[in-house]
Amino acid sequence: MHAQPGDWLVIEGLHTGDIRREGEIVEVEHPDGSPPYRVRWMNTEQLTLVFPGPDGHILHEPPSRVTAG
């Protein structure tokens, strides 16, 4: 997994009922873009250091939002 600041980390969850988490990567610890990443989560604005597992993937654009209408 490789990322750069401005990319997005999406954690899908491994179990039924797990909440999908989306956050902007604001800092990458290693020059090669490997984890850990400092992520600002969209739902809480909390900033955390993350070592993504197999349920995570990187997006190079913000996740699309589907609105009910």
C-alpha cells in the first residue's frame, strides 16, 4: 500500500454491520508512501495514526457521496 498526503484511506470493515470509515491522509511517515499514515476521519474530524489492514484501500480522489433525494 502506497499513499501521499491528499489521498484518502477507506476502511470497509470485515464483518456485516461494520461501518465504512473514510479519511483524508494528511501525513505519510515514510518517503516511499508506505504506512503508517496520519488520517483525519470525515465522520469525527479526529486525527489518528493508522497502519491499515486488509480491509483498507487508498483512493487518489475523495470518495464519492451518494445522496438520497
